[in-house]
Amino acid sequence: MKNKITILGGGPAGLAIAYYSNQNNLSFNLYESSNRVGGNCITISHKNFLYDSGAHRLHDKDAETIKIIKNILGNDLKLIHVPSQIYRDGCFIDFPLSPLNLLKFLGLRNFIISIFQIIKEKVKKKSVHNSFHEMAINTYGKKISYLFLIYYTEKLWGLPTTYLSPEVAGKRLKGLNIKTFILEAFSKKIKKTAHLDGYFYYPKYGIGSIFEKMSLIFQDQVNLSDAAIRINHLNYKITSVVFKKSGLVPVDVLVSSLPIEKMIFLLNPSPPIEVIESAKRIKFRNIVLVSLFLNKKSINMNGSMYFPSKKYPFTRIYEPKNRSEFMSPVDKTSLIVEIPCQKEDDFWKCDDKKNIDRISSMLIDIGFFKFKDIIDAKVDRITHAYPVLEKKYKQKTFLITDYLSQFKNLKMTGRNGLFSYTHIHDHMINGRKIVDSITKNS
């Protein structure tokens, strides 16, 4: 018997499709290649510690998404206030950038120079930016951009910022304008601006519990450790998918959150050679997570710590206990270190002990802890963490997206399926829209 909807991928995007399909009483089956749901948004258990596969947060960007997740988790979902900071030259600076904090860090002379650089850029009234580099400098001027944004972004994405699309910034550079900058800098009221990104929802037992609990609603339709190995099609219609365990499954409607290039490689017959070549050129950034479990009650109270300096290979560190006290034992804590890389890079290829030793050494030098505080450590490798959005990336992916759009019964979703820098609430919104469109066309 055909399923109304066949869903590839059990990450947030695939589960959103399953959730809304279930709500609309549609027939569906979800297939996930790994042995658990959540994709790249999971919570990992290590002895008495819990930690997420990255510094994931649930922002209050969509009322329906929050309502759904509150219903799923109940009292296990909390609204917390844990602002983040940037670590630079031995100092912590507010993130997003706070004028008062910058004044203290830069000193009056350099701060005034920075303000005039921002004013100079704003006078140009440049509304369209060709690269992240242009956007950053037009927003913050050269001094601040190079101190906090340019090198950080190059570490995160693995390319010079002149090669990157402005879209890699997300909404991070939209919270602070020159009016806010000057008013706060010279106001007698010593307060942080409202743009500081410190409020978010977080589950009691980690971000992965959202998707684990969600999948229980329709657990009979979730097939784990069952990878798609071939996608058959005829006359621009997906006819069936061959799975590792389930074998050949006829398809009515296919929704895929698989990486877009993997989708191309699975198609049978194969797409035109130019589409395949285009898929080979697509880049995703991977992450090596080095998790350090410490015999210390706390390191600091930051939600996340960002490291823009070239001195450090990592971009972000977070302390899970600051999001939920249940992530670590009462008298202990942990630090999760994110190192962006490609599979060809040393951090990806080298053994775990070497990664642990060099990261530990750097954090000891900063002063976060002492060597004797380390109880244990673990390394995780995460593929397809971020789609690398180069300049004019939409033109570069057009052959792929145009080809896939011709399939009458195929929908793509998710960060990797859409090759888009999206978040949990985006996946839920997109899932809602896709299921609505399927329902209307039934």
C-alpha cells in the first residue's frame, strides 16, 4: 500500500513534516539513516553529563512553533535568560556588540574612531551588499569588523569574507544601528541594549528532547537505521525509493530533507551531467566537537562564548549547565568546543586524543580551568553542519534546484535540503506550509 507522504530524514525538518502530516490525518512514513531522530540537533549522553551537538537554542520567532513544543514538553520547556559574549584579547564583550562594553574594551579614542567609521559607511547609503565583507564594514566600520566579525566568519565558513554571501550573517547584524550605538554610548543610563540575544527557550534535558518527544507521537511511522539507497523516477515523477532495510517503497509524495547533493546522487536514472557536476561543487561545513567534562561547579554564566581571534581554531564554546542545571551533576560542569572544518583538515582527520590535548591546553591558557579539573573528554564529528553560502550561491545551485523543481511529487526541506541557513522555527514553518500545500492538492 502506498504511503501518502514518504519523508527522508529524521532531523528537525523531516520531523516537522511528520508532525503536521499526523495533525492533518495524512498517511506517512519517515525514514532516518541513523539510529535516532534529531539529525544534527541532538542531545548526547556521556556518563552523568548531557550536551547538545552544538549551541542550539529555540527562539521565540514563531508563536505556533512555541505553542506546539510547549504542548509536547510541558513544564520541561523553560524560557531562560543567558546572554552570550565574545572573548577577545583576554576580555569578554557583549554579543551582539554593546556600545558601552565596546567603549570599555576599545578605550575612548578608538571608540570614537569606530563611530566615525560607521558614520562614514552609513553616509554611502549602500543598500545592496555583494559580500559579507561589504555588509560587515558598512554596518560596523573596519576596526570593529576586523576585531570581531571578519576573522570569526572566515573561521566558521572556511572562506575569505569577500567570497561569502551577506546571508551568512543571518539576522546578527540587524539588531544594532548607528542611532542605538551613539545614544547608548553617551547616555547616562548604564544599561545594555534590548538587542542583546539572551532570551530563548530551552528544554530541561537538552535540545534533542524536543525531537525525541515529538517522534513518540507518531513512533509507528518512524523507521530508524533505514537509509535511502536509490530514488527511482519516471517522467519527472518519483515512483519509489529503495531503503537499506525496508526495500522498495512506492511513493505518492516524497519530501526530502537530505543534503541537496546527496539527493542528486541517489536519483535513478541519473540526472544530466551538468546537474551532477554542479552538485559536486556544493560545499558544506563540518564541525568537530571537543567536549570537556570538568570537576568544577561552573566556568562562567555565558550562554555561548565566541572566539573571533585567529589564535584559536574554535569559533564557539558553550557550557550546557548554563542552559539547564540538569545537563551536568550539581558540583561539576562541561565545556563544548566547536571547531569548523572540512574533512580534509587536520582537526577532522587526526585522532581524538590529539584534538583533546590541544584544545584543553588552549582553554587552560585562557584560564577557564586547570589540567587537574579534567575528568573526561569526548570528540564528536558532525557533517553537513552549515551550507557554505558563497557569493551568488543561488546562481551556482540554480541547475540543481531547477532540475529538482521539475519533479511533480517532490518537496525539499531543511537546512541541507534547501541549502539555506535556517533554524528550528524555520523548519516548523516550512513543514506547515508543505503539508498545507499537499493537503490542498489532494
